[in-house]
Amino acid sequence: MTASFFVPLLALFTLLAVTVMGILGKFEIERKLDDPNDPKSALAKDGPSGA
């Protein structure tokens, strides 16, 4: 068990974690976009500031 074993293993786990977080974030964004009761961002064109 040397570094030549652990470094690729850690790299693969890191890639897997980033991929899972990206997929979960995508679904969270889509859920918020489909929810009419979710408040709009203050920076959004149709947000509460009306800018």
C-alpha cells in the first residue's frame, strides 16, 4: 500500500464526489425553478426589486 495506490484512489473518489454534488445541485435548481412559491432572487429581472 504505497502512494501509487492511494493517489489514484483519492482522485477517483474526488471525481465521484464532485459529480454527485453537481447532479444533486442540478436537481435542486430544477426543483426551485419549477416551484412558483419559491422567492425570486433580488438580482433577478422579475425579482422583488423590479429592476
